[in-house]
Amino acid sequence: MRARATVAVGLSLVVTGLAGCEVRRRTSTPPPPAHAAASPDDDDAHLAWAADEPWFVVVRKSCRTLDVYRHGVRVESFPAVFGLGGSGKKLYEGDLRTPTGLYMIVDSRRHPRWDRFLLLDYPNLQDLHQYWLAMEAGRIPRRGDRYAGIGGAVGIHGTDRPDANRRGEDWTFGCISLSNPDIEELADTVPVGTLVLIEE
């Protein structure tokens, strides 16, 4: 499954990067469509290259949305907030940025502070590669006699700051935060193993 989606990521960066930014709420869950080839007519409501994926999540940081796709058709869109560190790729623990790239939900659990927590497989191999390149270039800060680590425990979760979420204020240390009703719906919809594409 990851191999198919990885091949499609290059196309998605072109296609979804041109898409408009809108939060659209679910009206109904469509039946799985017949297999479709990638098309230049793809937009943020339909991703033909993801038609073989039962569920797929696309996070668009610049749009401030988390979109849920069922066999390539968007079925839900949620407003989202991100890390305090602003735009740019996450490089190390403490930079307060939300990572970009292709990830997988590897755990789903209740959380005493954030209602639900969907753990992503950050850091992946691409993140490790970028971290080492940044270290060699002197872009990773030192803490005493050690470099800052790459970090981990990045996920999608609810909020204990609902007013900040409503205002669209970024407040996390690198995670993606949804309102608590929205994280409940997301966690009840997408299973562990769902791929998550996080775009700038």
C-alpha cells in the first residue's frame, strides 16, 4: 500500500498544490468508485491516484485543513492547526514545526489531555536522511556536547485549547490539532494503517 501511495506523492504535490483551500463538511459517504487513472483534472475533492486506497488523509498546512478521502473521493474536511514553529520542514526535536511528507497512522488511542491521539510514524527514512544532511550542514543546534535529537511522538490529536483552535492559532509542538468533535469523528473513521500526506 505504501509503495502505491509513494509513487503517487510526486503527482499529488503538483495536483493538490494547485487545489483551492476550502473546508467542506461531509454530506454522505460515497461508494467506492471504479479504478481511475491519474488525471490532470484532479482537484482537492477527487484524487484519482488514491482511488485504490480505502482511506487516505491529506493535510494541507497552507490551507489549514485535514481532508479525508475514501477511494480518492473527499468525504470530509476539518480545520486544523499546527506547530508553533511555522512553515518549513521539521528537522529536529524542539524546532516546533509540523513535519511534511508521507506518513502512516501507527496507533490510535484515548488521550487524557487531547481526547484522541493518532500517532504517525515520524521520523521515517526521509526524515532521518534530512536530519543527517542538516547536521552535516550545521543546521542542527547543539545542546551541551550533543546535537538536538530528531524527535518523535508526532500525531494528530484533539485540543485542550478550543478557543485557539477556533481562531486558527498554531499552538502545538509539532502535531496536528483538530477540535475534539472533529478528532472523535476522524479517529472513528480512519483505521490504523491509513496513509497521511502532509503538505506545506
